[in-house]
Amino acid sequence: MADLLYMPLLDIEEQPRTSKKTPRVASLDVFRGLCVFLMMLVDYGGAIFPIIAHSPWNGLHLADFVMPFFLFIAGVSLALVYKRVPNRIEATRKAVLRAAELFLLGVILQGGYLHGINSLTYGVDMKRIRWLGILQRISVGYIFAALCEIWLSCRSQRDASFLKSYYWHWGVAFSLSAMYLGLLYGLYVPDWQFEMSTATSSVIPTNQSYVYMVKCSVRGDLGPACNSAGMIDRYVLGIDHLYKKPVYRNLKECNMSTNGQVPESSPSWCHAPFDPEGVLRWPVKPLSCFAFSKAVLLCFNGTVTRVLRNLVTMIHFTAP
């Protein structure tokens, strides 16, 4: 009798302990690798072939697809990882930690710590550090979309339509979209001025004055000089913490030379810093991740007809 009681316990103890690992999606990993290759291609080849570099302002070039592709990867990952969440507290902790690591990595890479291979200086000037960048923008979009996936309840798609199943998610999406459009078109942008120092100016000055005046006094302007996104960044972050070499200097109005110099005859806003990853762009990134994650759920749980039926909504929320 004692032997019979002992044998099952021995068998249980001798059973190999296998940890369940979530299988990786090979197609997603391949697409991620292609995105990294595309990023290197446009970064290093853009100087040789300007047609593949970022569009100076309006327009769409090959380099402008890199950010949406990475957001697509983030949205797909959210749809696969948080389809079932047994422990919301633990899932939230991991999501916040991952977003914080990505944000910190972006500050280190794009904040001014790396001075180039030809520079003998080191460290970073905290008065001019760039707080926002590509990785920071992805991290913000990821954490907002992840928290929505983890905490906002949804009904089964068998019981309700796609919009009704994720009504809380759509509520957050429409609220962020309304806030973004309201600030973009509703804020009044007054005249503003900025000062350029010798160390940061790309101008060869003809006098000792480095104070530039930009005349705006408009509302709802979408140009590089008087848009509300730039005004918010100047007030919230400070003009010294913005990107010093905005791509809109390649516009014909700025008349930038081949060596990166902006002449004095150019408009004053051509000399100003501008951050394409500024504060006002942050509400749009969670919408992109959210829309891509819902598109994946449609493909897995619905038919092609349902995907096409909601395609217009997806395109609206993934606009840059």
C-alpha cells in the first residue's frame, strides 16, 4: 500500500518541467527586419537620392513609410499579445517597463549624447537636450494603445458588430482625434521670435544680431512657420530642446546650400528649430497602433468583406 502511494509522487517529481513559450510570428519578424533595412536605406541613401528621403513638408516619399510600418508592427503585436489577458496588473507592469526602456533608449540615441565619429567631445548639454524623437514617439503610442487593450473591456464579436464590440476603444480614439484636430486648427498662433547662438546656427551672419522674428497672427495654418504644433513645442519643451535641423529647410523658400547653410535672405522661420516628433503628434500615434491592432483582429476573426467595410476608418486613424 505504501509503495502504491509512493509511486505516483515519484512519477510526478520526475516529470520534466517544460515552460510554455509563446511562439513567434515569423512573418512579423521578417517584416520588422525589412523595416530596419528600409530605415538604413533611406538614412544613408537619402543624401544621394533625395527622392527617397523625407518629404520637406507636404508630400510622401519612401522614407515617410518607415514610421507607419513600425507602428503597424506595434499594433499587430498588441493584437496578438493582449488578445487574452489573465493578469492585468502584471501585463500593465510589463507594458510600462517596455515603454520606459524604449523612451530612455530614444533619449540616449537622439538626445545629443552621440557627437559623431569626428568629434572629441562627450556628454550632453541638458539645456539643449532633445527629449522627443522617433523611439519616444513609438513608446508613447505603444503604451497608450496597450493600456486600452489591457483595461478597456470589449464584447465578443459574435454578439455584436465590430464597432459595438470595442465601443470604449472607439470612444478613446475619437476623443484623441477630436483633441488633435481642435488644437491643430483652433489655437491662435501669435508672432514669435527666437535667438540663434553661434554654436547652433547654420547661418553665416553678416551682423551681430541673431534674433529672428516670425510674423504669424493666424489660426489653423498648416505651414512650417505658423502651425500650432510648433507653438505648443516651443511653449512646453522650449525652443532649445527641439530638432536643430528640420527637414523643411530643403524647401525652395529656404534656399539651403549643398553644405547645409541657410542664407540670410531666406525667411526667418527657415533658421528656426522644429521637432517633427513634437507633443501634438503624440495623440495620433496611439490611434495608429489601435487601428492596426483592430485590423489584425478583423483579419483573424472576420471576413474580407468586414475588413474592407472598416478600411476607411482605419485609414483615418493612421494618418500622420
